[in-house]
Amino acid sequence: MKTVILFLFLLNLPLSLALANGAAILGRQAPEFNDLEWKSAKGKKITIPSVAEHKGKVIILKFWQSWCPGCLSRGLPTLKKLQNRFEGDERVKIYSAQTVFEGFGTNDKRKIISIRKRYDLTIPIAHDDGLTHKKKRSVLMTRFRSGGTPWFVIIDTNGKVVFNNFHLNFDKTVLYIEKVLLKGR
């Protein structure tokens, strides 16, 4: 829990925002997310490890929609910077998903290709409209109690959710991952 509090302090988030939305799972074991159809940068279907199989690694998840102004102007550029910073570092795994909760006709699988190209994303990306699980809303958004998009989740080396909210500060997040989550690794 100290790790969660330190992280919120480092990001300068107002307490009310930190307690809203996804705060209910902070400090808890992360829900699984590997049961979606994930695609590589080349568009090939891939299997990603479970949360338990990621033990010892930090996981960054990014949820977005193709028409979300905050995703396009802030969330996806931050994701790109995180991808560039941790590229080749096997201690940090980054995944992204188009999490659809509205605009089902617009936010389809084809949008992933244009978003991947626009932001030069090489990380695995999934399309989550909930339909694979017979739901009417993104299963990731439900599992992680997301308040919408853009949304970031950070899971620590023990599989616990340490950040679950809209925006994060890139520099402070990198510092937190390197100095706190990966200390001694």
C-alpha cells in the first residue's frame, strides 16, 4: 500500500481523482487480460503471458478509442514515449487495447492499423469491444474498473495494480518504475 501512496504522490494526483473510478482495485491482484485476441506489430495473432507469468516484470496497459480526443492528443503520445523508453527492457512489458464502450461502428478492428501506424506502435494491441465475451462493453474496462479512455494501468512485479487512472506524467512514471518497482532488479 505504501507503494501505491508513493506513486500517487509522485504523480501529483488530487486525492479525489485517485479515489475515483479504478481505485477499488489499487493494491489488489491484477485481473487477467491475456484472454483477448492480441496482435503483433505485423498484425499476427499472438499469445501473451498471464499476470502470474509476468512475475518480476512491470506491466503497463493502455486503453484507448480511435475517436477519443484525449487518447489522440495525450494518451497515445505518452504510450509512444513509454514504448520508446522501455523498448528492449525485458523487465517492463507494455500492452495496449482499443477498449470500446461506445461508437461500436467507428471503433472497429481496422482502426487499430491506422492508430498503430500513426503512433508507430510496435507493442501488442488488442481490440476489446466485449463481444468476444458476450458483453456489451469492453471486458478490460469492466475488470479494471476504468472510467473511460484514455486509461493507464500499471501492475507491479508481484502482479498488484499500483496505478489505475486516466493520465499519468511520463517523467515521474519512468522514475517510479525505475527507482521503486524495479529497484535491485
